[in-house]
Amino acid sequence: MRDNILNKNIKRNFISLTKNNIIFTVSVIVLIIIASALFLNYAVRANSGAENSDKSKEYIKWMEFNVPYSTLDKALKYDIESYGKETPLNWIEILAYITAKNWGNITDEKKINRDIDALVKDLRADKLFDELKADLKQYDYFFEAYNAVLNGYLGEYEVLEVVKDESDKEEWVKKYGLKVFSPIARGYGYSHYDDFGNSRSYGYRRKHLGNDIMGSIGTPIIAVEDGYIESLGWNQYGGWRVGIRTHDKKRYYYYAHLRKDHPFNLKLKEGDFVQAGDVIGYLGMTGYSTKENVNNITIPHLHFGIQIIFDEVQKDGINQIWIDAYNIVKLLSRNRMPVVKVDKDFEAAKKINMIPTD
Ligand SMILES: [Zn+2]
């Protein structure tokens, strides 16, 4: 009997113990489930956050601009000739298409120029560009890259022209074409060759990231494109230099080694807006010195650089992109701004009025 009672007590205790255990275990499991759910939710959110920030950092980190001159010329002609016509052709699309079609290898000018003719023939036969480029995996990359380089080059502008049959009367005539200028004013001689990537040794061993345009001291330097003056002053390497950023923020034009004592157009300061064709400064031989206003360059020349910026971190930091400007300078030689001397400065003799594209 006693044994029985004892047994019962033990049993009861055992049962209550088991009950407590079950309640405890269930509670723990529920807590674990809640905690896991919360953690997973957080983890997923954190992860998608990371994905988002990665996406914002997806920009083009490197590109080259190796389009041959004859190819630029051909695509440009097609674009200008077809403006306002039944099948308008966009030179940037044409260039991106043939580069993607040739997997980026565009050294064979004859072949790629034939590819351009074939593309134009197809488009004029009513084939759709979207379908033609559909299989070209690299098209979007090349379009974005070339668009960053050439976006501001073509557009509508007005030219002051003498009206035929009426004497001394001039009027503004709307046109479409190349609306960017050579950095060297009309009437001033210069020479240059493709020196991009050559080695330089002042300061540290590095590559030449521009095109040197040899000319005489004092040659008026012209703004290639519209933009804002982002930097103006002395730089150890560039000497007196001016840097101009385009509206779309994608291009930074760098003009360096300007003239000693009177390097810039006297009116200009950082932050100012300049128009394509404005006189911004004068060719010289300053630079290669930590001391200001020193001529340490042996041959007078304009160092002309074009930086392409897809993300602001590239401007002065990592993944900087400077492109070979030689063929571009050649192309720009078609538009050379005449200048006149006014007081101490030269001014652009403007008979051309740019119509903003933005
Ligand atoms: Zn240079």
C-alpha cells in the first residue's frame, strides 16, 4: 500500500514533470521559430539592401575609344544626311552596333565600314534596328560607352548667313550637324600625332592620358563643348589648366600647360558656364613644377584630355577613364572658331548659335 502511494506520488510527480517539460520545450520551439522568422526577415532585408547598393555601384569601370577616323566620318555622314528623312540614322547607334557585331575588334577599318553600309542598307529596306541588334550581347555596353563620349557632338544649331539676293542682310539659318569645336582657334597652325598611352616620367612613371597639340605660345584655346568650369588654376603636372564638365556630367575636358602670366580668358572663374566655341585660354608651356606660373615644359603645346565619367567616384578616384582623343581632335578640326582681339583677350567671332539639346 505504501509502495503504491509512493508509486502514485512518483508517477504524479513524473507526469507533472513531463507536463512542465513539454510546456517548456514547446515554448522554446515557439521562441526559436519566432526568432528565426525575425532573423530571416532581417537577413532577407539586409541582403536586398546589399543588392540595391551593389546595383547603384554597377557602372562602366573601363572603356576604350578606338573608333577609326574613317568610321567616325562615315557614321557621322549617314546621321547628318538622314536627318529629318524617312529613315533617320543615329551615328552612336551605328558605331555601337558595328563594334558589338565585331566583338569590340574594330581595327579592320575596311571591314567595319562595309558592315556600316550593310546595316544602313538593311535599315533602308525597312528592317527593324531593334531586331538587328537583338542578338548582340555587348550592344548596350557599347551604346552607353559611345554615348558618353559623343552625346553632345551632333544637334541643331543656327548660323548667321548672308541672305542671297539681298545685300548686306544676314539672318539666322537653322542647321543640323557637328556643333562642337576644335580646341585650337581658326587660323592658328598646329601639329599632333596619336601619343595616347606613351610613357611620361615627370613625378612618377605614368602613361600619357591625352593628346598633345603643338602650336605657338598665345594661340587662343577654344571650349570644345558647352559646360561648367570645374577647375581653373595651377596643377603641378598640368601647370595652368582648366577643366570643363558637360551638362550630362559624362565628359570632363582638360586643357593644360596654358600660357605663363596670362593663361586664361580674364573673365572666367570656377563655376562659370562656357559655350562651345568660347575662348577659354591661351596655349603655353607651364607645368611640371610645384611652384606656380613656371614654364617647365620644353615644347609649347596644349595637353588636351577627355575623361569619361559614368559614376562620380571615377572623377578623381578609382577607375578613372581617359580616352584617346586623337581621332576626336581630327574630327573637331572641321569646326574651327575664328577669333578677334578685344582689349587684353581674344573673343570668339561667333556667327553660330548653339541650341541646347537638354
Ligand atoms: Zn600631354
